[in-house]
Amino acid sequence: EDARLYRFGATLERLLEALDRGASAAYGRQLAGPGADPFAAFKRSFLYPAVSREWTLADRERDGFDALAFSNAFSAYRTDHLSEIGWFGERRLMCEDISATAALLLRGRRLAYVAEATVVHPQDHTLSVELRRYFDIGAVHAMDPRIVSEFTGPRRKGLRFTQLGLEFLWKNHPARVPEFAVWCALKWVGYSLGRRSALLPRSVCASLSGLPDWWLHKPPGPPLGQA
């Protein structure tokens, strides 16, 4: 137990060092862990590479949607910079980390990905869960227009993920290729429906969402991302 706490303290310290260097927020590398499903292992390696980086809004043209890459699951923020953008907003559906990232970059702040800070965080989602999750992501992107208008949206990154995933599975697990193709198609369907959630009745959105209670008690007001 003491050894685990020491390792966690050491890896957390690496995130805090990035804040000391001037980053407004930093997140670490998530690993799928031993025995993980090939889908989960590939997704983790795609989203959390082995190379650290720091970036600002000036890198937006090069990075596109990757400029918004961030995960609250293992991260650290400067609270004074978060307060400048209104923290995470009121009752967001999800993706509060991406919306905060966009707001920080647009205020001229710097962000960091620290590959040396690692945690095991497996996520073996079923197809049904992925469909609902990406419906909610699409809805958030529609409600926070900066995500697409300022950072081009996730289409290019999604195509790259699909291409690399098919290549990885074809080489290592060819029998899983059809399942992966269906998985990617469902993600696209879910995301596309989410982007059009304003046209759908709340009851339909709730049935498609992984967080139905949010839709049934959706707060009134302007689109997200006004900070």
C-alpha cells in the first residue's frame, strides 16, 4: 500500500511540475493495463501516446482538434486560471474538460500532456454504451459551438483513428476487424444524432443518451461556452 501511494504521489508530482512551468492545466497518460481488450488497448495508445507535449492556441492550425485533447480522469488545473473562465460551467452534460480546454486556449493559456505521469484506466465499453456516449459528445459539440468553429471538429481525428485501428487489428487480430468497423460506424451515428439533438424531443434525447436524467431536467439558457 505504501509503495502504491508513493508511485501515485510521484506521478502526480509530474503533473504539478507542468503547472509550475506555466501550464494552466496538465493531464497524464492513461494505460489500458494487462489483459485489456484489443479495442481498449488501441484506443488508449491512440489517445495517450508516449511523447509529452505542451501547446497554445498558436498550434491550432497544426493540431486541429487535437489542440483540445484533454482528460479530467487524471489531470491537474491551476484554479486561478479556471476561475477566469467560469470554472466548468453550469450543469454540463459531459466533456467539461474539452470545453474548459477551449476556453483556456482562447484566453492565451498553455496546456500540457505529461506522458511520464501514468495511470491504469481501462474502459471496455459495449457497443450500446459507445452509441450513447458519442450521442452525448455530439450534443455537447452542438451546445458549445467553439469546439467545432474554432478547432475544426473531430472528423479528421476520427478518420485517422479508424484507419489506424483497422491497420492495427488487421495485423494483430484480423477476426476483430468487422466488429471494429461496426463499432466505428455506431460512434459516427451516435455523434451525428447528437449534433442534431436540438431537433429531437427531450424524451428521444434521453433514450439515446448515457445520461438520460440530464435531458429530462435540461437547464434553460444560451449555448455553453460563453466564458
